[in-house]
Amino acid sequence: MAGCRGSLCCCCRWCCCCGERETRTPEELTILGETQEEEDEILPRKDYESLDYDRCINDPYLEVLETMDNKKGRRYEAVKWMVVFAIGVCTGLVGLFVDFFVRLFTQLKFGVVQTSVEECSQKGCLALSLLELLGFNLTFVFLASLLVLIEPVAAGSGIPEVKCYLNGVKVPGIVRLRTLLCKVLGVLFSVAGGLFVEKEGPMIHSGSVVGAGLPQFQSISLRKIQFNFPYFRSDRDKRDFVSAGAAAGVAAAFGAPIGGTLFSLEEGSSFWNQGLTWKVLFCSMSATFTLNFFRSGIQFGSWGSFQLPGLLNFGEFKCSDSDKKCHLWTAMDLGFFVVMGVIGGLLGATFNCLNKRLAKYRMRNVHPKPKLVRVLESLLVSLVTTVVVFVASMVLGECRQMSSSSQIGNDSFQLQMGSRRRGSLEDWVCSPGIMEVTEDVNSSIKTFFCPNDTYNDMATLFFNPQESAILQLFHQDGTFSPVTLALFFVLYFLLACWTYGISVPSGLFVPSLLCGAAFGRLVANVLKSYIGLGHIYSGTFALIGAAAFLGGVVRMTISLTVILIESTNEITYGLPIMVTLMVAKWTGDFFNKGIYDIHVGLRGVPLLEWETEVEMDKLRASDIMEPNLTYVYPHTRIQSLVSILRTTVHHAFPVVTENRGNEKEFMKGNQLISNNIKFKKSSILTRAGEQRKRSQSMKSYPSSELRNMCDEHIASEEPAEKEDLLQQMLERRYTPYPNLYPDQSPSEDWTMEERFRPLTFHGLILRSQLVTLLVRGVCYSESQSSASQPRLSYAEMAEDYPRYPDIHDLDLTLLNPRMIVDVTPYMNPSPFTVSPNTHVSQVFNLFRTMGLRHLPVVNAVGEIVGIITRHNLTYEFLQARLRQHYQTI
């Protein structure tokens, strides 16, 4: 479908090409996981639910507002600020835990392997060193894969899933405590296992889980731990806290609280307000300074010094004091940066294309097989990566001459290595002096297979943590061979592309930065060696290369610019980073989407873009709405509610009354004209069939109520022909809802017009609300008044949030099926609605910006004629309807 985007010509050609084959309706095209044969595109699935960001202002909610004075309001706001602060602190502690154990495992592995390589280089037993490295990596990756088997949602970075959640889609299991535990522990082992993944990206997912779970003070994984905490029991509050947690994750990963706030705004939430911005920024600051405080104290022993703001820090960019002509960048360099942005966009598009093909291959050939196959795939990737890293360092690396500062740093490092072998591992990890040395750029160079006073440039990049390798490319005074940089880029590009998507917790930020930094350093070497620009600063080109490649892969602009500026702590880099990211995004968007959007599409999540295309305004709400309504009456018997809930999968039901006194409908050709709204005959037949099936499914219930018999409100005679229908509706607006006397059922002899009677819309009620009413026995008998029905408070209605009981699991034998439920106090009497003639762009903007779950379509006299959900607004669905519109024309 992407090939038809924005082009009427393409749409017509698509229709012509498909005219010889069997045509399918949009409903058939949006079946779960169905793919188009033309481009093998996966269409949005219908089993994803939407979050309900809109408030349900019903009677229980109004009762809460009546008891809410200024004092309680300030207390509620204070509790929210405390929870936001706690989310930031907990996210920072999660980052501290991940960082500490990743360093512990990585230094243990590299320490053992480095000692073995140094000894075996002289004895000729390098195969033993390779086996030791394989033993470490395969063990760690195996543990990471097992954790993903426990909770499959923990695989990957989690950013696509968090983006979907903030967009308003409820992804199952994405914010559970078990997911957090598997994610945190799994990322420890996957990073320590030598895979080309990182721990910074999963921090965003971890922060989101903390934000979703901490305000609830309960977890399905720990059922015995329950706190009586009545606050924040709605999708609206939960989604706001997830936004804060995602921002805190970015802030903890990169030391960028402002960038984290902008990330939640740019990549996530479709609804935003000023109060939420302030809370998210405060949460990000809390996460940043919590992590900074503990890392600085543990590694340097200087508690309160705040020297390490994030898990990834780019260090200080500055020219050598001896080079007076050096500048970080000049205006002339902007031209090179633009070219690098174009190349970075092309490389990112290539990366995304290859990874998409790999992901589709896994979906067809790996995922359907037993879960053990996924573990074997992860082990295969680890095996190949380890062998490539070891052989490339031994065979392809060049021995480069050390600079004086490098020699001093390396001697100090060797001295510390000797002391480590004599001391304990705990001393090695926790000693501030040793940690400070390992953080130094020159101390992380590797002399594998090289004589004295030289270092192996390939091993320096491969046999170091990725963060250290990035610092090498940014700040190393020594040079890297252009051949080494080119080979490293190609190998890292291919292995990182293969790795992203396997069944381990993983991230893509740092691998993309490292791959792009090698590309940028290669450009700097070429400019220095072959063009004669000897005074350019190589670190700047490495940084711009990292930004270009990362921007070409993820297609982020605003938030990524600020994240990189905060990570470098150099505001002068703002302009070149912004220009490079924009050029990389524009170039990459010409070929495909960003990597996260691609994986969202592969999962079939109905993600809503920022806006629709201009040509979509040729469609109206009546063109995209769902006319087949399953509705309830204000007063409905229990047996009918149970039947409706058990025979449908809808999550909301319009509350209606049949407007028999205002029937002014007639058939004309193949259209039904009712109150100036036209419907195709096919839509009428579909709805009539729906009512017929519903009637047949209720035959076992002799008192089923599918008609609203309102004795005191049925007109005994026809209204005057000149009487204004709208005025009638306004006069009856404040009359009570009629009681139900279900003494008749729809006859199968009814005509189509009789089945399609106008339905006066009164409100919406959710499936979860109906189930709660049934579970708590909220009903009254036919001989009683509806005022005798028990009333539920707001806290009681939200007690089971977010996992309400399933109607199929409930034992309702104790309920009298002839009892009647009055749903009017619990429905939303004033949801957002649109007219059938509303343009699609207006419908889309209302639905997305207000975070709606259901949008009723109501005509001028208050009759509901259809309903719009998220699936009716996806790009694929709108394109299908637009093609139908062109065919009709």
C-alpha cells in the first residue's frame, strides 16, 4: 500500500492490476495478520484495544467531584507529584542496577580473555582463548533467551511497544512487573554476552513499566501484596505516568532530562498539556540526578559530586592545546555535514530494509516453530559474532604507534591489571581509582597481537564495551586506519542488523552510534589524508557520523538533537547535529520508515500518525464508520446483557431508545433516506442481518428485550407533518429515560425498514462497566422502581482496574435473568460525537488529540448512525475506503 501513498494515479493502477483477481472488502483486508500479496504488507490487527483517555463523566464521577474541595484537590495533586518523583528515583535505581552488573560481567569476561590472549599469543594457544570467549558469551546469551521465553514481550528494546502505548494502544503485557524483571535481567546478559546490543534503549521500556506499576501499588505477579490506594485508577492517569516513566528512562540512559521530555512528546503521547510537561520534566530530572548521585559515589567515592549524569556519556570535546588552528567545527564543515546526513539517511534506509526482511523471515520461519528454535537462533548469532570479533581482531587489525599519552595510560592500565590479578574481583569493580582509569580513553586501548609501543586498532574497537569504543572514536589522539574503520563499519553494520530482532532484550541506540561514529571517523581520515584538511577535528566528524546514521535508522529529530547535545554538554554542536538529523530523516523517509515504525507495522498495531493526507478529506465520517451497531437500552434485563457480552467482542455499546415517533424513512432506489442522511442498501442489509442474528441468539430467553416498549412515551397518533423534529427532541431532552417492559420480541416478519428504526443516542457504556454491574448484582426487579437499584461508588467501579473479569469466567447462576439493570447512572452521557458529514481530517484530529476509544456518529436529530474506532482511522483502512470512493465515482 505504501506505493500508492499520495498518488491517485497509483491507486487507479492498483485497482486495474487487481481487477482481474478476486476483490476484497476493507473488512476482509483487516483480518488478523493478513498480508497483501502485492507488497507483503501486514495490515493492522483488530485484536488490539485502545486506551480510554477520555473521562467518563457519569454519576459516580460527579459524586466524587461534589466531595472534592480545594483541600482535597491540593492533596491529590501533591500525591501525584510524589508519585512522579518516586517514578524518577526508581527508574534511576534500575539504571544503576543494570550499569553495575553489566560492568561487573563485562570486566570479568574481558579480564579473563585478555589475560588468556596475552599468554597464548606467545604459546600459540589462541584457540583456547576463543573457546573461553565463546563460553562466556554463549552462557550469557542463553540466559537472556530463557528470560524472553518467560515473558516474550521483554524481547527487543521495547521502544516500539511503548510508542504504541503512548499512542493509545493497549499492548498486552507491556507494562507488567514480570516484563520489567525479565527485561532488566535479560539486558544484563545480552550486553555482557557480546551481542551488538545496548542497555540504554531498554531503559525507556523499564521506566515505562515503573511508571505504569508504581502508582497502582499492586501487581498481578504479586497478588498477595495489595494496598488500599484508590488514586489513579484509570487509563488517563496510567498513560500520563507511562509518559513520565519513558522520559525518565531516556534521562537515565543519556543524562538528558530535557531530551527525555521531548522524546515522550515527539515519539509517544498524542495528547499533551502543560501540567503533564512539568511533571514529566520533574520525573526526568529525578531519574538523572538519582543515577548520577549513586554512580559518582560508587565509582569515584565522591558522594554528591554528580560527575556521571547518564549511562552513556560522550565526554568533553576539545582541541589539543598544541594545535592553535584547530576548531571543533567551522561554517565550511556544514557542507560536509549535509553530505554525511545524506549518506547516513541512505545507510539507515538500507539497515531498515535489511532488518525488515529479516524480521519477516523470522515471522514466517522461526516464530511458528517451537520456542527452543528462537533460543538456538540467538546462540547462533552469538557464536558468529564472537568468532567474527575474535578473527577480525587477530587478522584484520593493524598495529598503530601509541602516542605519549596513550603509552602512559596503557602502562597505568597494565599496572592495574596486575593488581587485579593479585586482588579480589570486588576490589576491581568497586575501587574508585581503578574505575577512573578504565573510564579514561587511553587506558582502554588493546595491544593484542602487536609488539611493544603499538596497539591493535581493530581489537581496541571490538574488545571493549561499546561505550568505550565510542569514546575511542570521539577522543582518541591516535589514528585508526581507514581500512580498519571501513571493515569495522561493514562488519558491525551487518551483525547489528542481524542481531536486532532476535529473542533477547536489546537496544539499537548505542550500536547505531558506534557504527555511525566509525563512519564519521573514516570521513575525517579521508579528508585529512587525501584532501589535505589537516586542522579538522576528527571527534566532531565522528559525532556527526553517529548522529547521521542514528537519525537515518530511527528518524527522530527534535528529541534526538537535544539528547545528543545534552550528552556532549556542548551547545555549539546544536546547529550541525540538527542539520544532519533533518537531512538524514528526509533522505531516509524517501525510501522507508524508521526502524521502530517498521516493527510497529510488523506487529500489526493500529498506530495513528500525526495527521492524515490531504486527499483523505474526500471521505466523510459516514464513509468510514461502522454502521453495524450492537446497542443496549437504558433499562435492560440481565439475560440480554449476558447474551450481548458473550456473543460480541465490542468494548463499548451505545445506549439508545427506538425513536418510533419520528420515523420518516423510505426507500428510494438502492438507498435509504432517513433524516437527510443517506445509507447504501448494503449497509442496511448488513445491519438488518445483525439484528436478525441477535434475535435468533436470544430465542432461548422468552423475555429478551430487543425493543424498547415505552408506554408513556409512545405516541398514540402520528405527529403533525409540519412539526419540527429537532424541536421535539429538544423538548424531550430532560425527560427521564423510559422504563422497559419486555413483553414483545422482534418478529422475523419485520421488514427491513422496521428493523432499521431510528435510534436516539443517549450515551456510551463500556464492557468493563457492564461486567462490573453484573458482578456486583446491580439490578432491580420488574415490580420495583429503578430507584431501588443499588448504587456503586467511583472507587467500586474502578476497583478491578486494569484487569476486569471476563464475562465467560463469571458464575452468574445466582442472578435472576429477569432482573433489570439501569445503566444510565454509569454510562457516559456526553461523549465526543461527530456528524456523518464531518471530513475525515477533522474526525482524525479529534480522535487522536483527545485520546478517544470510541467516537459515535450522530445525525442532526440525535440518532446514532454508526461508530468510529481506531481501526477505522488507520492508514490502510482509509486507503481501502478511498479506493472504494474512486471506484464509486
